Amino acid sequence: MASYDSDEEVDYATDPAWAHITPLPQDDGENPLAQIAYHPDYVVAMSYLRGVMAINYHSAQVLKLTADIIGMNAAHYTVWGYRFKTLMALETSNGFDDEKTNWSWRKELDWVQSIAKQYEKNYQIWHHRQLIIDHLNDPTGERERTNEMFGSDSKNYHVWTYRQWLVKRFNLFDKEELDTMELLLKEDVRNNSAWNHRYFITLGRLGTESPAVGVINREVEFAKVAISKAPQNPSPWNYLKAVLRKGNIGLASLKDFCEQFAPIDSEDDIKSSHALDTLSEIYDETGDLGRAEQALVLLAAKYDPVRKNYWRYRKRLLGSNENVPTASEKTPIVHATA
């Protein structure tokens, strides 16, 4: 019997090892309106999987079968689901030492990683991995695995979703996690996913709990350094505002900082529309309506004319008590877990 990770091709219709399985063809009813033209190999493999599922059969053969189908269609969640059920059944019946299956959870994780590299935007792969790690109750090496994936795409949503689940599941709110986010943001200060995750591990997880003053100060300074490197990058501006809100600190504390990037009395020296936007709020809150109007006029006319109607709307609200969010004010998104 071939091991589940073997590259050996199987002709399911002629292989004696599959003689005990009755293949079940797909039933699309009579005269289907838009029948999908599947590849013949896929049609055969799926017919045998239906036969396997019909008798609830689990073996190394089934691992090989599901691996073949996943190689043809990695997004087939039913196949992934049955593969996990088979793995669980093999653990119960064989343990980790069955020479016929040549199988272990770690081998499965290695195989999943190889599939993930081929199909980077696939959700099912990471959900499967989550089920395994949750079952093993052991996150050893998993952060390294996600770091490896970030090396090829540091904004892969599915990998970030898995990473957040991993951190929550095993309480990995530690220096290693913070250091990794710092490294990713040094490599790409515009990586909004890394900004989101940093907020999650430092402040987002606290809920209604008040953060430590030292943490707030550290994150404010971190965001300011990032803004200094790329003043027109919205991510650290959004992060900075979110940190201040979490710490119940008013925007007025940013006045001097913002004026470094948006001196409205020297239009040619303005480097950031986000700083200008923030200043318009600060001036409005502190009663300096003339400067607030000047900032909004500059945004509408020169620095963000695409949203000129929005800036004009904001201008009409100056001095009112109506609370209108700024164009760039967005609390960092905390990824939904899988």
C-alpha cells in the first residue's frame, strides 16, 4: 500500500486496492442546464471519494485520494473536511507508528505547508492547519511557518487570520510577537496587516480594560517614527489615532507633531494630507476655526481634491457639535478568526 504522501499515480478504476470501493458518479439530474466540464481525472477521483464517504471509510488510501483531489482543486472544502476526519480516525486506530501509512501529524503539517506555498490565497489550507494545531494543543514552530509565508506575501489575509487565532489560542502576546511585527513594519511601513496585528497584540485584546501608560507611550512613539519615514502613508496615522483613543488622549496632543508635516502657513512645505486632516480636527476642537477652515480648503483644492465634496462638507460643520469621523480615521481592523 502506498503511503499517503507518495507521488505514485493511481488508476483508481484498475487498482486492486480500490476494488472494494464502489465509485459514485456526480448526480446533476436529468439534462443539467450548465454542467461543469471537469477534467476526467478529477471526475474519477471524486467518484471514488463519494464512494469512500458513503461507507465512512478511513485509511492511508483515503489520504492519498484526498491529496490527489486537493492537487487538482485545493479549494474543495469537503475534501479537506474528510481528510481531517480520516487523520483523526487513523490516530485512534493506528497511533503514530503504522508503517503502512507512513503517517504522523508532523508529516501532515509539512505537507500542508508545501500545499500552502502552491496555493497562497487558499482559506481551506489554513483552516485545516488550525484544526490540527488545536487538536495537538502545541504551537511549536507555527509562528516560524507563518513567517515563512510572509516572506513571499506579507499581506496574505488567510495567513494573518491564522496567526491571530494562534496568538489567541496559545496566549502568545509576548516579546517575540511584538518583535516580529516591528521587523515586518521595518521591511514595509505600509503593511496595513502588520499594523492591524500590532494593535491587536498590544491594545485590541484588552477590550474595555485600560492599557498601561507605558504601552500607550511606546506605541505613540513607534507610530510617530513610522510617520516620519512615510508621512503620506495612512496606516501609521490610523494606528496613532487608535492608540490615542484607547488611551483616552485627545488629538490636541498631536498639534506640534502634525504641524511638522502640514505647516498651513507654508503650503509648499506640506508633506501629508493626513496631518492636514488631523490638524483640521484639532483646530476645530480648540476653537481656531480660521485655521481649521484653511486646512480643509487646502485639502479640497490641492492635497486631496478627489474627496473635495467631503472636505467641503466638513467645512460646513466647523464649530458645530456634530461628530463627523475624518476621512482617514479608521480603527485598525482586527482580523476575524477562522
